[in-house]
Amino acid sequence: MTYQDTWAAGRRTGTTSPHGGRSAAPVPPTPAPPRRGPGGRRALALLFWAGLVAAVLPWWLDTPAGALKDTGDLLTAAGRITGLVAGYLLLVQVLMMSRLGALERWVGGERISRLHRDLGATLLVAVLAHLSLLLVAYAEADGESVPGEVGVLLRDYEDMLSAFLAAGIMVLIGCTGIRAIRTVMPYELWYHLHLASYAALLLGFGHQFSNGAQLHPPGPVRTGWIAAYLLVLAALLWGRVVAPLHFNLRHRLRVADVVAESPDTVSIYLTGRRLNQIDMLGGQYFRWRFLARGCWWQSHPFSLSAAANGRWLRLTVKVVGVHTADLRDLDSGTRVWAEGPSGTFTAAHRTRERALLIAGGSGIAPLRAMLEELPPGAALIYRARTPADVLMHHELDWLAQARHTSVWYVIGSRDDPGPRQVMSPDGLRRLVPDVARRDVYLCGPAGLVEESVRALRAAGVPRRQIHLATFEL
């Protein structure tokens, strides 16, 4: 159990090029990128709320004063409102899954992932409320039991079978978001189940226009919803098919070398064409598909562990399963399909001039890349269980001098008194007295991130200055 204040005395020797079999020496640090303000995010938030109002407004305009006279009218109205809200939220959810470049730049993959999760819960509630309210209202009007009314809807109403299937798919997807279920599911199974939301969009389309009180009659409301569907499908096609195809045909990425950083961590170096024309920042991630036997059918998000240099790309991967274990055996020349870059976990999205970076284990990868682009004066706290778990320390030591960065290696288990003291609010303030006036970037195991966020908040760091590296969709 130790922690060490390290100021490197120069570039370390014993490093080679990406093709040489050992860690590559960092390229000269690039100037800090200009900050990107929150204007794009605010505009999209305003657009979201305006769209929600526009989705519900037709019901308001079509409902005369005094029309809601009894319980059945109230249930029907509530069911129609929740249906309009659910239809709108489903379009927004699919749009967020489109990987459209503008959304990635303005909002960022990390924030989109959190919004997608939160809106998904709201969507599920809206769908179940829509279904339940209308079933009860229609059953009361027809003098049927609720199960009997289900049969009536399936028999007498057009496109209702597909609507029930869409609701079932969304319930299934919602269940996979429960943490206890999500943590035991293989990533690929979870990912492909979420792709079923596209099917929910298509299956739910018909009943909205054949039975919806506001969408069935021809007119501007119906036309507007159809236009919204077409725009979302166009964004999906562009973000998922056209843009990735253009990127990969243009850059033709291949594996150049696979370098062991530790017994359970490797760095994969990639070469290709026109790498200097990729608009990417340190801290961003790509979704990588390695076109080799056993790997080609899986796509996983991994961060870049070195800033752009125009000659090669590097990602650093911890071996935690069968797929990542297979990556250690990739051959030079293996073709790579990449989608990205994604994410706002970058120096360009800082709100303050100085930053504190906190990494755990292989979470150092995006922070190592960011150090090349942050303004001088940053600080890095690197948590690891043993000295052998510290990755790329030669590069970190070099960057400590080149970027005037304070680097502390905090070694030991989470229960050791030394690391516990260092990672406490008082310990963070002792290491970085102006921590409350810095942006803080966190990447590492969930336990470390959660504990660090609590300590940072107790140390006076505003939540808006805390940046977390998360992935998907």
C-alpha cells in the first residue's frame, strides 16, 4: 500500500514503434482542443420538449370542453394521451440508437446511453398505461371482462395483434434493463435484444394509423407523424449503414500489431489510409469489429488509448471474456470494421481550464489519450491493486513532464487504509487543493467510480464538472 507523486525526468527509453512488440513512446502532445459549449445539447433538449408537446397537442385540440363526463371518458382520454406519448418516445429511442453523427457530437454517446436508459423506463410505463387504460375503458363500454376485451380487440380491430407483439417486445427489453438481469447477460445477447426495438417500431406503426383517434383521419397530424417515422428511419439508415460504410471504405483499417501491456491487457495497433483525416479526440471510443474467425460477428466499444497522430490508432483492452481473449491472437493484417468516433469524454468538453483524472485498472486507456490534449496543469490519480496492474506507466511518466501533469499511483486494495484515506474527500483536497474548481474525468470499475463520485461531491465538486466514461448504444 503506497501512493507516489511522480514527476518524470524525460522520455523513457526501451520503447519502440507500434510494430516493434513493446509499448510505443508517445508522440509529441498536441495543443488542447477548444472547448465545445452546451449549445447543441440545449437546442436538442428544447426540440425534444417541443416534439412532446406537438405529439399531445392534437388530442387537446380535438377534445371539446366538457367532453370528459364520466370515468370511461377519463380512462379513454388517459389511454390516448399515454399512447401518443409512448409513440413519440419510441421514435426518440430509435433515433438515439441511430448513431447519427450530429447526435454523437452534440450530446455524446455517454449521455445518449444514460438518456436512453431513463427514457426507456418512461416508455415502458407509458406503453403499459396505454394498454391497461384502454382495455379497462373499452371493457366497461362493451360490457366485457378485461380478458374478453382482449379477444374483441384482436378479432375486430385492425393491426392489434402486431400492436400487442410490439408491447411484449418492449416489456422484454425493459426487463433486460434491470441491473440484476443485465449483469448476468452476455453483452451480445443484451445488444441483440435491444435491436428488437426496431421491430417494435414497425409492429406498432400500423395500429396507430388504423385505430388512433388522432392519427387515423387524413390531415396534417397524420402526415406529420408519417414524416416523423420516415425521418427516424432515414437517420437510422444513415447512422447505421451509410456513414459506417463510407468511413470503412475510406480508411480501410487493419491490425498492425498486438502488444501485451500486462498478463490480462493488450494494446491493439491499427493502420489504414488517411488516418490524419479522422476527426477524433482523445477519450472517444469506436465500436470495433475484427474480421477474423470467432471475432467477426461481435462488435464491442473500446476507447482509444492514444490521441490522434495520423500514423496509427491504438486501443487497449482488458481480457475479461472469450471475445477479448481472442483479440490477443489477432494476426497482423486482419481487417477491422469500425464505427465512430463517439463520446464527449474529451478535453474539448471540459468546463474548466484544469482537470483531475481518476482511473482504475484498464480505465486508464481513455485518460491516457486525453492527457495529450488537456491543457498543462492536469492531475492524474491512478488506482491499481498492485504495481504490476499499472499500465503504460512509462508513457504516463513522459506525459507528466511534457504536459506538466501531476501523477499519483495509488496502490492497494479498496480496503487498505492508505488508498481509503487518499480517495476520501479530505485526501482528494490534500492532493489537489483546487479540486472543486476542476473538471473531473472518471473511468474504471463501477465500485471505484461510485465511491469517487461520492467523495468528489463531498469535496465540493459540482455534478456538472464530473464526467463519466460509459458506452452504448
